Amino acid sequence: MTLRKTTLQRSLMTGACIAAMATTYATADQMPAERSLSGLQYELIGRGDIYSYRALDSYNQAPFLDALVSEGKLPPVSERLPAEPLVFSTAAMSDGLGEYGGVFRHVIGGRPEGFNWLAGQHQGWGGINMAVQECLVRQGPRWQVKAEDQSGPLPNLAKSWEWNAEMTELTMHLVEGIKWSDGDAFDTDDIAFWWNDNVENENVASRIQAGSFGGGAKLDVIDAYTFKFTFPSKQSNTVIEGLAYIQGCPGPSHVLKASHPTYNASATYDSYLNAMPADNVPYPVLGAWVPVEHKADEIVILRRNPYYWKVDEAGNQLPYINEMHFKLTTWDDRTTQALAGTGDWSNMENPGNYVEALKQSQDPNSPVSAKFGPRTLAWRIELNFAQNLAEGAYDKELRGLFRNTDFRAAMSHAIDRDAVGQALARGPFAYPYMGGFASGSPYYHAEATHYTPFDQGKAAELLAGLGLKDTDGNGVLNLPETGEDLVIDMTFKSQRTDDRKQVDAVTSQLAEVGIRVLPKSVDETSFDPMRNSGDFTAILQRANFILPTRETCGNLPVSDICPAFHLTGADGRDMMDFEVELADLVQKFGSTDDAAAQSQYADRMQTLLSQNYYNIGLIQVPAALLVNKRVKNAHPGTPVFMYEWAEDAVIRERLWVPADQQTEELLPGTIAEY
Ligand code: GLA
């Protein structure tokens, strides 16, 4: 941990701009003291201690694959693996080399939207996206890397990279000889398709947006395994974080090209989006497991990928576990089933069931134990700032109000965050959230955060100052221009009970200052397309902002078409001044590897975000990872969310279950047939 400088020291060091922030600190209310519930304990290791890439003398495979090889249905394992596979070090495994077989039982509340992740589709979250997608670099395991070795994300599909002296060109080298799960070669054809026909194609709602990566990188293919990004300005290793999950994950171009309008004159972008529909699995993937069956609202079953390109030090091809289930129920049920032992995993993240879950997990016979990490889960209200996209006089006036700092300050003061937290769970779980980085982020500093205490009087005063009056005596303020009642449609995900409870709490709190909230629930599958289209007034949702470089587009105005709560219309986008500064800070953050400088940029982001109520923060809570005790190699220090979600951080391809404790496979002896 580097020493945190006091505000005064920082302002002395960096001159006018930061000194101005220091003045603000002095007058602003300070964040109340926080009590961490984190009980995670672990040893930090070197960056190269987790895995490396090298050839081993010989390789082994899951025993049931032997028959498929002798029947000629699969080539021998050594031919399916790259010449230098990714090798996990035994020393970094908490339980050592594993045994093959068995099932890993996930339970999720999401539903697969489709498998064309290149076009922005998700597969239902809860770790299923990450089971099928592999990305150029990897963030999950970084929680275990010691500070002095933190030089950015870990390698994955890209095993190495180098910069030119000016840091304007980044050349990346793919692992040579990786194959898709159907045996097709993975190479720069897939990289060119990902970049040229998805990222750079404005008709495709790719997760990484053209222009957002390094301020507008260009990509050139050098050979089958080498490609180069050229940037318009100096960059740093930090920029590479944008190539981890969920942005830098290539799709099977040998399948997708046939449905893409650039390669097929009769294809449309709609048909391209649905080129790999959720109900027609399997599809070729690079991940450890291949989806082979999907029963709507019941289950997605995945079987081991016989071409997976990672091994252990004894040459055993990974994953150890043959089959993976995603039962399709609810997020709360994920925790219930983990506690009951019918599910193997939960990111315990629903405060509504914390008290009961903690009680149950303390029983020595409980199938799981619960350890909290830092507060990294945060909920917020996103107000739609795109006034020029609003239709009708009322919406235009409302969005105009949203763009007014005093209005946002009034909303923030009107919210009693302690009461919101207690409405979810009694106890010390929730801490007020003011937007920006959650307190568990390595970039969070309380002193850089502008705190808005609960103060209805102040809220009322600010609202009156904006000319808002209850002119018809119905208890709801009227807008000065249209004279209409001030009603905010608040969209939330119907499957998320904690979101619903917060909508309820906020609705009654805002009513007390004359703002009427109309809750609108949207099914989780339709939620992302709705949000991305910008067709909403306000959203209440959990949105974890931990790193400036992770899913930046969802949080900060780094490209014309993000974030969703401030889209660009035909006549451009009316950026608020602080948004311009935020976009600039993201570029500055990405152009340096100097941790102290990055910390200062992050502080400035935090101050801008909280002082301007860019989002109206609500509460932040810690989460606990629940893994069934029979599952080995689930490192006890794994945080639910840090650089990435725990499903990535725990490295599932290394998990195993002793043979005598394995549960029965639903599709034993099989692999995907295309
Ligand atoms: C959802 C869940 C999280 C986590 C992620 C993984 O958001 O709520 O706990 O499982 O999916 O993408």
C-alpha cells in the first residue's frame, strides 16, 4: 500500500487545480467514518507466479475423452493444445493439482440474451458470460498480485505485448495454436473481425466503442498471431485494461462472418445481432466450457471444451470439472441454494438475505462459509441528461432540470441513505454512497468525496430556488414552464429485490419534498437494450465503479454514445463542463503508469462525480463469496468484486472436486456437437 498523502500535501505538490479542490474539502461535509467488515486474508504473490506459457513434456486429458480420440472424433490432446499452452503454477493453487470430473452448479437470476457477445449480447451474467468468453488480457486474478508487481492486467489470449519508445504503438502477440472449441484455428482473422467489423462498425453495439480505446486506436494485422494498435497520443499499460472482459473478447469469425452485412449482402444488422441465438446452442467458444443445452427459464448446461488451451504443471488439460450448470432462477435463490448446498456458488450480494445467510453459514455443518470483502457493491440513480433527445415539452423540461446541479443536489439531500440501507438489512452493512468510486476501490479516498447529508430543509430550499412550487396543492411540485407535476419514471430490474426495495424507499423519501417517483420494472433481459437505447427518464441500479478503466463507457462520457444516461443525438451532445473535464481525466489516467499521478487523477474524478451528483449515489455494501466446501482451489482470499467479478477472480478452470464428492453429470461422456 502506498502512503496516502493528506489533502494539504497534495495541494502543495500539484498547484492551482488541486489547491482549488482542497478549498472545497475544507467547506464540504466530510464522509461519516466507515467500519469495514472485510475478513479476507491472503498472501500477495508475484505477477508471474500464477501462470506462465510453456511447452511441457507430455499432456493428459479428462479420461472420458480417450474414447473420443480412439474413435477418431478428436485429435490427440497434444495436437489440440497450443505449442506453449498457459500453465497454472501448482504453488499458487490453494489445494494443489486436481482430479477430473464432476459438476459445478451455478444458480443465476439472469437469462441469456444471445451468444453474439461481439454485438454486445450477454449470456445471462452470474459467470456464464465468463465461462464462454476469453479475452486478450485478464483482470480477475489481479487481486492476488502484490502492489510492486501491479503493472496492469495479466496476459491471456495475448501472451505478451510491447510498446514503441513513444508509447503510441502497442504490438500484441497471441498464444500460437489456440483453437476454438470446434477445432477451428484462433488467430488474427478473429482479431481483425472483432475490431474492424464490430468495434469500428457503428451499426454494431459492441461493448468497446470505436474511439474510446486509447482515444481512437487503429488496428493493423502483422501476421497470423501478431497485431498492432496505433494511438493518436501517448498511452501507458493502463490502456490495456480496456482489452479485458467484457471488451477485448473475440468471437468466432468463422461462424459470424456469414451473418454479417460486410460479408453477406443479404444479411442485416438485426440478423447479425441474432446470429447465435440463445436457444440454438452449441456455438464455438474459447472458454473452458461450451454451452450445449439451454432450457428456457430452467437451465443452461455447459460441457468441457476439448480444445481448451490451459493446463496444470503436470500437463493435465483444464478445466478439471466436466460439466457446468447455470440454473435459471433468481439472484436471491443463488444465495439460498448455496446455503442449502444445492448450488456451489454465490456472490452473496443481496443485503436482504445477509442476516439469515450469516447465521446459517456459521453452523459448522453449513456447506459454505461466508467472509465479507470490502464495500464494492454500490447502488445509484442515473438521471437522463440528453435533453436534445427528449420528446415533448414535459420531458425536455424535466431533463433540463436534471441538468441543473441544484436539482441534483436537492435530490441528494432529500435521500436518507441510512434509512435506505436499513430498509434492505438491519445491521452495519450499508454505508452512504455519493457516486464515483465505491469505498472498496483502491482509488477511493474519503477526503476527495463530496458528502451530502440528509437534509430535507436544504432540499426544499434548493427546489424552491429553481421555481418549483406545488401550484395545485396535490403535494407534488409543478414544473415552472409546462406547469405539470414533477413525476420521475424510475426504471429498475424486476428480478432484483434489493433494487426494488431501494426504489420503494427513495419513492417515499422524495415524495416528502414534493418529487413523485413512478417505479417502472423491466425484465433483466430487456434491461440492457432499453438502457443502451437511452429510452428512459431515470434508472435505479447497482453499478460498481471500482477502476477508472473497467467498463468506463458505462460510467464516464468517453465516447459519443456513452454513458447511456447521456447519449449523443443528431445535433451532437451538450456536455456539461465537468463532463468535459472527466473525459479528459480518463485520457490522462490512461496515458501514465505512475501510480501517484493516477491516484490524483482518480481523486479529481471522484470530486467531480460527487460534487456534481453526476449520479445520485445511494448506498454501498460489502459482499461475501460463498463456495461449497467440497470445491477445491477456491482461494479463501478471493473478493466478490475487485478488478473483476469473483467468477473470473477465482480462476474456475483450476477448481476441482475430489472424486468421492463429485455430483452426477447430466450429460456424461459427451462434448458439444456442432
Ligand atoms: C451479475 C451478478 C454478479 C456477478 C456478475 C458476473 O451481475 O449479480 O454477482 O455474478 O453477474 O457477471
